Amino acid sequence: MRKKTVWALGLLAAATMGAAIAAVGPTGPGQFYYYYDANGAVVGYQAIECDGTHTSWGKFTKTYADGYFICDPDPR
């Protein structure tokens, strides 16, 4: 019984996350990456902007940090 409950909760969580991601649409989060060299200095940047365009500069390395930013659905 316990395994069935855990399984059901896992499926419910996955469905909820899927619905939330689908609802985000084009006004959803943008994504960015900062790339670092061996000394920890930023050597590159890449982003998906709110309007869907891609921005990038510098060198892309295996060491990076990424994150998201929320886009304004009605920028004025």
C-alpha cells in the first residue's frame, strides 16, 4: 500500500510540473548561463531572452552556472 501511495504522489507531482511548464508559454522564464575559467573568472555568457532571441559572447567552458529570470508578460 505504501509503495502505491508513493508512486501515485510521484505521478501527481510529475503531472503538476508538466502542466506548470506547459502553461509558462512564450512569456515564461528566460534562461542564462555564465561560463568560468579555471580561476573562476567569467569568460562567457549565453541567454535565451524573453522574446526568444539568443544572446551569447565569449568562450564556453565546462564550468558554468545557470539560472532563470521571469519575463514580463506585458512589457510597457
